[in-house]
Amino acid sequence: MQKVRIAIDAMGGDHGAPVTVPGAAVSLERHPDSEFLIYGDAAQLEPLMAKYPALKAASRVIHTDVSVRMDAKPSQALRQGRWKSSMWLAIDAVKKGEADVVVSAGNTGALMAMAKIHLRTKPGVERPAIAAVWPTLRGESVVLDVGASIGADSQQLVQMAAMGAAMARVLFDLERPKVGLLNVGVEEVKGLEEVREAGRLLREQPLPHLDYTGFVEGDDIGKGTVDVVVTEGFAGNIALKTAEGTAKQIAEYLRSALGRTLRSRLGYLLAREAFRTLRDKLDPRKINGGVFLGLNGVVIKSHGSTDAEGFAAAVDLGYDVVRYDLLEKVNQMLGSQPSVPPVTLAAGAQS
């Protein structure tokens, strides 16, 4: 079986190499048919790599002492990090065909800008979106955009609906995934003008590969009301991080309550397996990583604040996307869908 070649931006994220290197090592244990190109400061990387002989044997370290700061603006990152940063070089490996996928926990805006400039978007796609697979009461849903860019007009929202539906068809084996637009209410008169106009387009256009059900609200995401939730990156990123924070809060409440008395500790022992399952369900690290849809190449974005286990989950996602040709199948489905004609909107919003 052909190896899956994974380029790692080792210096990206809040913690950099102390998280990305052990994370890659954990992923390699789960997927021995992986090999890595690891970009970053060799002086930091080599001592870490020495702790993981299997990863060292399956990797090549490419030195650069330039990394993109987490607080850098995309334009600043492009000026300072283009051609020589660990992020740019990792993307470049995908561009040159030296790697099948790039995984980065770095600055989201910079990653989006560099990936769009270097890999280019697919025909008919204005800009990429980060799609996350979200656990729900009914299983899983695709949510996008969870942070690739701020704001979106109606045409971009419709494009995201098409991309998300294509991804849901591949992942969940659905003929016509249910698609909803995230809004402040389900009534058609509510929300931003761009969202209302996108809803009108999705209702009126012949889109045989998706079932547009209307507006959904924030609580519908976890309920699994629809298979695909579409929103712009500002709201999507807030929703994602709010859900993760809530999961951590509930887990902490449970931990505190179960250790408070002897009776509660005994109850935990009796229901240990159930609590272990609940803990796994509430662990945001298990679902870390989002796929950039709409690019000529596979880019995976990990949360910047995650730990090694969370980064390993993002690397696992990149492995799966490549091994199962996810983006190629999504692109094939997008190519078979009728396009929606562009529209022009006046600025403004209503609630």
C-alpha cells in the first residue's frame, strides 16, 4: 500500500514543536503507513524527534527558523513568512506533490491566505471554507465555515452549502443531505440580509444533491436537526469554541461531583464504563481538525491550543482524507451539481 505523505507545520500553534512532534508520533502509531515531512527549527525538533524513534525513522526534518506568529495579520504573515516559514514550506510540499496533505495548528488567517495563494481554489469557488465534523445526538453533522474567513455574502453561503452537502454525501452516504443556514431564528424575515438572500437562492434553485430545510438555530447543531449547517466563519468559530468550552465545563462539573462524597465515588466505580464513554464523547480533542474545502490540495487546520492527543486527531483526519480520496470525491460531486448564478446585494442587516 502506498504511503500517505504528511507535511507538518511543526512550529504552528500555541505550543509548537512540543505538541506537534509527539502528536505526529501518536498518529503514526495508529497509521504505520504514514511518512512525514516536518518543517521547523531543527535545533528544537531534533531533541524531540530523538524521543520517538519510529517517527524519526519515518520522517525527514526540513529546517527553517521562520515561523508565523499566532497574532500576525494574514498580510503580515505573507510578507514575512512567504517562501521560508514552516507554514509556507509545508503547503509548498503539497503544491509540488512531495506531500499529500499539510497539517497545521498555526494562525488560521495566515494558513487560509497562504493556502489560497499557493494552492488556488477550485473553479467556481471564491474562497475555501473550513468544514468540521460535529458530533450530534443523531450521529454527526458537517458544519462550515468554522473560521477560514470572516463574513460571507449570499453567493459564498450557497457555495458552502454545496461543498458541505457534497462532503456529507461522501461521509454519511446520503443521497440528499439536509442543509440548514445558521440564523438567529427560523422565521424567514429574521437575520442578516446575506443570510436571507442565500436562503431564497437555496429554496428557488434546482439543487438535486441537497435538501434545503431552511434556517436553523444554535441549539439545532447539537441536536443534529440537519446534516449540514452553513454559516460564515465568525459565527461558526464562536459556535465551535463555545461547544468545546461547554464540553470541558460539563466534564469538570462531573469530575467534581463524582469525587465529592464516598457515595458518589462508589457510584462512579459502578458506572465507570458509562462515565468513560461520556468522557470520550465530551473530549473536544477527539474531533480536533477541520478540512479546507475548495482548494487544489488537502489542508487540515488543527486548533492552536490543543495538546499532542488533539493534534494527533488532526493528523489522523488528514490521513483519512487522503487514504479515502475524500476531497476528490467531494470535487466530483460538486462538478455534477448545477451552479447558482451570482447575485448582487446591498449592504445592511436586519434582525
